[in-house]
Amino acid sequence: MRGTRRTRILIVDDSAVFRSLLRSVVSREPSFEVVATAADGASALTCLETARPDLILLDVEMPVMDGLVTLRELRARDYATPVIMCSSLTQRGAHITLEALARGASDYVAKPLVQSSREEAVEALAAELLPRIHALTRAAPSASPATAGAPLPFPPPARANFATSPQSPESTPSVVVVGVSTGGPAALEAILPLLPADFPLPMLVVQHMPELFTRLLAERLDGNCHLRVAEATEGAPVTAGTVSIARGNWHLEVVSTAGPGAHPTLHLTQAAQENHCRPAADVLFRSAARVYGSGVLGVVLTGMGADALNGSRVIREQGGSVVVQDEASSTVWGMPGAVANAGLANRILPLGVIAAEILRFAGRATASRQNQEIRRMVHEIRRMGR
């Protein structure tokens, strides 16, 4: 536990105005302190040894050394200090931020848009930033004279927990639904490229991000994966071998479609937020359970909060299965931890083996379809022989 020691924060931004804004936000929390500020990445790297930050607030676009290069250098030096990127809501800013998240940034906040006053800007930024700092530093170790300035080690790999929850046996899935938030882009990049082009199930993903970011995330993943990855669109059929990313600021649901052999379709809605989120994983998980019954495999990855908890409960009540990421490999064990602590997880796994577990479930689905086809053929042969 951190005890009374305050969380040490390094602010890196080329704008004196935004550095001041961030300092005002951080000063709202008595357990946080700004130990240093820097106007560019090179200066930030120079002061690491003396500042010994528990967390770094890092601007995306800066002169001398920008945020992406700074992050790359931090990780090359084995500093595992959590980093929150501060990005403008522009296409360029979103592209760079996604690259940073894939390269080891822990999270990001959007810089406030033009506000009518400094007070409004502080309020808007504080609402986004302070919970993230708490989530990312809650379990951070205290610095000591012996370790001051030393790189923080990455958590060791965890052993997989393969104990199946007693609430229901494993089901044969027809769809995979994924809920993820903080640390999500990197987690998705660790899983989706491992799925083969003939993956036999559709996959639907809720990643907590603004609208511009979800489109760019889908495009980025599509370029790295064997499967087709796209941002979800209204009325699109839910088909095998495709990955649909929920659109920022829109809930994603699955709805049944009338007619023999018709695929369920995607539905986008701007209904009220759930868990302070839109899109929310709970909305997707519940709708999938309504349409597919026991044929849902839910996957809950790293993220703050408890979104996906209620949806996972519905999946299990319908006879489906839920896999969650373990604490050691999660950036924040909020979402998966809530599901695991509620006893709703069939499996609690390190990130590195979740793709294999999804493929194991998919293999069950393939075998089930093959058996159904064999039974159909046998029935037809018997009918013709009568």
C-alpha cells in the first residue's frame, strides 16, 4: 500500500498554459503532487532520475522530442512507469495517440476543447484525468532511497487460472463479444493478429474511446490482422470471420433478423450512457445473450471501472461462457477484476494465452458444425435409401 506517500507526477508539455492547467487539476487531489514539469521529451528524460515519478502526463506533439519518441525511449530504458498521453481530438493527434497506446502508453486524455473559462477547462479535464491517475497508481510501489530513479519492473507473467466457474458448463459459441478499456489497443493488438483468416466466428468489440479514435483503431487493426476489422455500421450483418468495433459515442447491439438463414444484424443507438460509458460493454453483452442464448463467448480485457460485469452475468445466466484477463497482465484490473471477483469467469488468463483460448472455443464451434453436417448427410442418405 502507498500509505501517506503522495503520488509523484511528471508533467511534460510544450505549452506553458496547458502545463499550468494540468498542475491545477493535479493539485485538486491531496494525494497527488507534481514533482517536475518539462517542455519536451528530452528534458523529461533528463529529469527522471531526480523526479522519480510514479506517473507521467505526456503531450503528444512537442518540439525537440515528441511524445511518441519519448515513450519509445522510456520503454527502451525499461521504465514501466505508467504514462497518460495528452492528445488533441484531431485526426493527427488520434493517429499518434493510438500508436502510443500500442507501444506501451497506459491511457490517454483528450485536451479540452475551447472552453468559456479556465474553470470549465479544469473541471472537464479533472473529470477525465483524476480517475485515470488513481486507477493506474493505486498499486504502484513507493520509491525508496535504494530504488530512487530505478526503472519499475514489468509484472511477471502470471499462471493461468483454468478453474471453470461452477455456474454452467462451457458452451459452444456462435459469437465472441469483447469489452475493453484502459490498455485496450495494446491488448487487442496482442490478440487479434493471432486469429487466422478462417476464424469461424464473428467478433464484436466495445473499446471505450471517442468516435474519431474508434474508426482509426479499426483501420489500424485491419492492417495488422488476417480478419477483416471495421467500425460497426447500422444494419450490417453479423458474419463469421469479421471483427466489428463499436463506434465511439454509440452503443452497439445485436438484433435478430426475420427470415430463414438470415444473419443477426448490428444496431447503433445513442441511448443513455451505462457505467458512464457509450459505447458500453454491458449493452453489447446483454443483446448478444438475447439473440444467441448460450452461444456467446464473452471476453473481458483490461480496463477501469466495472463495465461488462452485468453483461457477463446475463451471458452466464443464459449458459454462455466468459473469459477474463488476469491482474498481472492487465494495465488496470477493474473490468476483468469485477467479473472475476463476482465468480462469473470460466477462465482467468494472462493476455498472452487469451487468443489460444478463443481459438479453443472456436474449434468447438467448428467441430459442432461439422458434426451437424455429418448428421444431416447421414439422415439424407438414410432417407434416399428407403
